[in-house]
Amino acid sequence: MVAVELTWDRVTKLRWIILSLVLPFIFLVLAFLSSCSAKSKAEIYYNKGLTYAGLNQYQRAIEEYNKAISLKPDYVEAYNNRGVAYLGLGQYQRAVDDSNKAISLKPDYVDAYPIRGFAYLGLGQHQRAIDDLNKAISLKPDYADAYQGRGLAYGGLGQYQRALDDLNKAISLKPDYAIAHYNRGFSMVDSASINLPLRITIRPSV
């Protein structure tokens, strides 16, 4: 009887040892799966936001991006595209704030700089817009949107030849760039008699 009790005691101890080794691993796996699930849901909300933005339904896009960010607080693309949506609504300071967040999370995220640059254009801060668009061009020298935006900023400062040069560059990079053709038309008018209008294209960055 004593021998049987000792054997049972050893089995019990062995089970506890195994459980103590396995349970932490199980918890790690469950945590990983939970994290993957949250990430997957965040991407679903993000993609829905892109869809709404593509339909120019910016407020609905923002609601979806908000959900994505709540599940994934470091979601750079979601912050950036929420900034795009705020641009579409004319809420320029909010667009700046979201671009700031995207850049703080990923300083070399090139798409955030033109978004912030366009937002500064909307706020009438042309030099700050130029600084951001310069940064975008330094990171991506063939960035047609950045040249187009910088052309607008130069136009806002009355530097029309620079505006024309940048708009020509944007068109050379993207010959079918309709909005750049539109803005170039204004820059070729007598510079003393016009103020360039703010005409930008709002496209989600994927």
C-alpha cells in the first residue's frame, strides 16, 4: 500500500511539473492568437475606411479608421488615411494632428508628409507646406503629388515660376494628372492678377 501511495505521489508531482511548464506556453499562444485577432479586425475596419474614402464618404471613413486605431493604436496607415479624410472634410488642423501622429510612429513614412503639407496649405501656412513637401520629395523623388502640392504652395507665396516648374514636373511624372494641368493653367495666367485656388486631389494611401 505504501509503495502505491508513493507512486501516486510521484505521478501527481509530475503532472504539476508538466502543467507548470506547459501553462505559460499555452497562455502565450492564446495571447498571440488574441493579438492576431485584434490585428485582423483592425485591418477589416481599415479597409472599410478606404472603401468609404474612395466614395468620398469621409465621415464614415473616419468612423472606420477610429475603430481600427482603437484595436491597433500604432496603426500608422490608419492615422494617415484618417488625416486624408479630415482633409476631404476641410478639417485641416485635425489632418495635421493625424499626420503628426503617423510621423511620430514612423518618421520615414513618406505619405504622411504630403498630407500634412496639403493640410498646411488649407491653413494658409505655405512655407510649412513647402517644408513637408520637400521632405516627401527627398524620400521619394518621383512623387508627383508632392510636386503638385509644392507648386500650389509656391503659388500661394506669389512665386509663380517655381509653381510652374513644380507643376510641369508633376505632369512629366504623371502625364494624365488632371488636377496638375488645371493648376498649371492658373499659374500661366498673369501672376499679378490672380491668387491660385486650392485645388487638390484627395486619395487614400494604401
